[in-house]
Amino acid sequence: MRFLPSLLLVAATAEAHYRFSKLVVNGEAETKEWTSIRQTKNYQDDHGVTSVSTEDIRCFQMKAGTGTATIAAGGELGFVADQTVTHPGPVQFYMARVPDGQNINTWAGAGNVWFKVASIDAVKTEGKAALTWPTYLKKVVSFTVPKSLPSGNYLVRVESIALHQAQSVGGAQFYLACAQVTVTDGGNGTPTNLVSFPGAYRANDPGLIFANYPVPTSYTPPGPPVWQGY
């Protein structure tokens, strides 16, 4: 019985983490994990990525993809967590178009090919000192695929940046995954502010450091601005 407290601590820590393993397309959720999402390295223990300089910060995948979801531009695309998003912090979404002739299951998404399509950031509530996070304790996080996004195959990357231990450099944790998606009925937009993973973030970016005291009154997430679909 002497080991019981430590075992309970490990269990509690595991329950505080999560993984994104299913998609929701216009309200319809996939029934099985890793159907259209590349299986991530945390598929057994839900641990996060802590280094922004490793290739794990891109898709955190352990093997190639096997399936593809389809959504029309302008539709609602969501990621389902196996547990609720239990850490405070922003949730952001990036996309990268798979070049024509490349296999969506094996394309790596390397280089400056990623553009941000949505960011769910902190909210300042009147009368409250602390910021609130709209995705906290949610199980599904979603965004609208820009209507002007050209049709084609894309990798869609979700990241939940956990800031509960981000008081110093290197403390932020990333819970992320990449889905394989075919976009139909697209437009003629040209995504801008392309970035690479790794490369988009630095460990000392202001958005990756979040002090507990004094209580922060504002927050700016890391990375490029959101592409508005123009």
C-alpha cells in the first residue's frame, strides 16, 4: 500500500491529458479513432509535446494515414478529444494543401506550407480578473473551413496549447493531431502567411509563456495571423 499515493498521482495526471482522435464533419462524428486522423504517439497515454523544435510539433504522428474525410468549403470541421480539454490555453487550427500528385497518406507537410485558419483565444469577462478559455472542458473543438479555400486535399492540424505550467520557457504543452481532408466546392482564395512546423514557434514566444501572477489581463497566441479567406 505504500505505493498507492504515487499510483493515484500517475492516474490523475493521465486523466488531465487528452488526444484528438476523431473528426466531426458538419455535426457527424466518426465512430472509430484514427479513421481520418493520423494516429499520434500519445495514443496510449495522452501525453503532450513540449518541444517546438522537434518534428513532433507538426503532426505528432507515429505512422502514415489511412483514410480521408470530405467536407465542402464553408462547412464545419471539428476534432473530438478522448477526454475533455482540461488545460487552459488557446486552440488553433492550421491547414496545408497536399501538392497535386502527392499521396495524402504519406505527404509529410514539411516546409512553409501551413496557414492558420482559426484560433480560439482567451476571453476577458467583464467583472472578472482572470481570463477565461472557451474550449476549457469541451470535448469537441471546431472551426469553419473558409469558403474561398481552393478545392483539394489538405492536412488539417489542431493544437491545444496547455499553459498551466507555462510560467517559464519550455513549460507549454501541445496536444495536437493532423487530419486528412478533401475539400470540395472551394473558391479562389490564396492562403497567406505560410509557416513551417517546426519553425513557426520559438520556445520564448510570448504566447507560450503565461504567468500566474500577477493575473494576466490579455493574451496573444503564437504563430501567424489567421487567414481570413480573402
